Amino acid sequence: CALPIWVVFSDKEVLIATDVIEVGTTQLNHIPKTITLNKTFLNPIVCCGDPSLKGDDPCVVRITNVTSNSFTMFLQEPHNLDKGHMNEKVSYIVGEEGTWSIPNTNKQISFGKYSTNLTTKNGFNTITFSTPFQFKPVIITQVGTYNGGDFVVTRTTNITTESFNCTMQESEGLDNAHITETINWCASSSGTYIFNNT
């Protein structure tokens, strides 16, 4: 049995996750690294946390080659840097697409994705939850494909119990017009979750 991994969204309570979620941490640099999952998913949604700060240059986690039990990730630096980056610690969460109730609570966690070429230059997409949250959720977003090679991040705003707005933003010096990518997202009721990756 693997040791539990903690994902903290607030300090209010501790909850046990179901089998639709897997989390982990890894050391990551600019060289693509394939993560093999313990679980097999039907429609996996991959989201990553911010990298640690061992290297001073800015970087973002890029995701590619998502399968039912694996995905590939690497760190990307802006176009005006050398593109090589030292190892950083990166956490990830993989969830089955859909909305899932957390047993014995009134809380839920949702995973989804959509395709867009919108950036901050031309607007935001509105993502509406299939089941509204009781309170404003915590949102994690991630560019989930690598269709365009330009450095790009997600920007999120207007979070409510029913929806949120999200778009992409390229680094300075680029035209902020990006090819269509898949944006992955996770919305969760606040709480402290324990995940057993078995």
C-alpha cells in the first residue's frame, strides 16, 4: 500500500478520496518525462501545481501524450531564455472526467477539459459546472496539450459556485495569439484530502 499523499485546499477538515483520483510528485526539467500511473482511467484529466524555485528562470509545466495510464510532462521556459532548466519539484493530480461526491460530506470534486485558442488578447471562456458547488470552489487549470510551441500559461478569474472564466496568456515579446489547446481543469470543495495511490 502506498503512503498517502496530502493535497491541502484549506485547513478545515480531512477527507478520504475515492478511486477516481491519483496524485504524485516528481523531479522535472526541460527534458520530457513520462509518468506511469498506478490507476487506469477512461478519460483522465491531468493538472499540475506550480514548480519549485530551484532555478531562477521562469518556467511552466507542459503536458503531452496523455493516455489511460500515463502522461508526459516537461518544463518550458520563455522563448528569450536558453530553454534548459534545472530539476524542479512538481506535483500533479489526475482525475476521471466528471463530478464526484466525497463520501459522508456535502462536498464534491470535478474534473473537465475544453478546447480553445482564446488568450487574454481576445477574451475568456466560461466554464459552467454540471453540478453547482455549495461554496466557491478551489480551481486548478492546466494547458493539457502541446499543440503550440510558444510559452503559455492559463489565467483564471470570476470564480463562483456555478462557473469560472479561463483563458491562455503567452510570455512577453510574443503576439499573444496561440494555436488551439486543450485546457484541463479541476474544481474542488475546500478541504484537506488524503489520496492513496493503490
